[in-house]
Amino acid sequence: MNKSAMKAYLLAAGLGKRLYPLTRDVPKCMAPIAGKPLLRIWLELLTSHGIEDVLINTHYLAEKVHEFARAWTTPPRLHITTEEALLGSAGTLRQNRDFVRGEEDFLVCNGDTLTDMDLGQLIQFHRMRRALVTMALFRTERPSECGIVEIDDEGQVLSFEEKPAAPRACVANGGIYVMRADVIERLPVKPVCDIGFDLLPQCLGEMYGFLWKGVLIDIGTPKSYVLAQDAWTRRMIAA
């Protein structure tokens, strides 16, 4: 397990509408996975890879996340920001750009993704290729619901399309990225902007994909939440 001193954004402001009523009283990022809040799983994963500072954005049921953070006494250090109105994933990076000022690169992780990824491998892959952006990828059976990616033998992204009506491949964006610090200059200046729709298309030619064969599941729907529970339980039994 490779360790890298790095900062990470953990995007956790989503409304979780598709998971209602589970998310009536619990923000999506804190949905329980095999009895443990997803947010705790993320923080344990990040700190196990040497991530020392994590910025978590909040919006829906923000006080629940603040309460969790106040009780968090182990690494990594948590920096909580609350969005009165949702900024979008890329908007959050722009609003909080000072968090990574002076850094060479940084992680961006969707807080509603469950994974056992070796983040050290992802970071090493990114740095060896001197990429602007490296995205974690997985194979999906529902390509029209994902950002679909085509890559060459070296992992360079040849095309990217967010939620295509007629998908040309089944390799999908997993919502975990390593980004070089100067990507901040590519962020659109508008009230709400999204990484998938507004940033990644600008990065073609400088973007790579890292295919992960382990657990990498967006828990955002009831079906995927059940799949995540099952995958994590089987992983715990096998460990």
C-alpha cells in the first residue's frame, strides 16, 4: 500500500433524493454500509494512504456532517464547508481553491462512492504519466447512467461522454480523481458547474484513466445501495 502526503476534497453535499426515505434523516455520505457510515469508511481509506487533510463540502443535513466532524479525533484533519446553494462538483473546487494552494496535485472523491481502491497506485499512475487529470474507472453494466470513457493501451483518455444516450463502451468514470494543481485554472466561471460536464471535456489529451477491478460503486440508487452492501459484506468476510 503506497502512501502519499496529499490533500483531498470529499464531495458530500448531494441531496440523495433517489435514496429517500433512507436519506430523510441521514445525508447520503453517511448512509450505513455494513453498519458503518460511508463517511467513516472514506476517512479510514484516505488516512491509510497518508492523506492528512480532507475538505468535506456539505449542504443537505449539513449539521449531521458537522456533528460527525466534531467527534472525529483521529487523522485526517477535517475541513468542513457548507454551501447555502449547491455549487456543483467543479464549483466546489473553484470556491475552495485555496485549500490546495501550493500543492502539486490533489485528490477529488465523490462521497457517495464506496471503494476499496489502492489510492497509492492511482496516485503513482497519475504521476508517472504527468497527467493533468487521472480518473478511476470501472466496468459497468449500465453505461447510459455513467460518464463513459474510451482509453488507449497506455490509459490515455481518447473520448469522454457524460451519460450518453448511445454508449460506445462500458468503461465508466468512477468519481475519484487525481488532479494536477493547475487544473484549477480550467474551471469554468459560472454559478454552478460540474466536473463531468464542464471540466473533463476540456482535459482531453492530458487525461488518463486508471481501471480498478475491486469495489467501486456509486450508492446513489436503491439498487446500487443494495449491491454496495453485498459487495462490502463479502469483502469483510474474505478479509
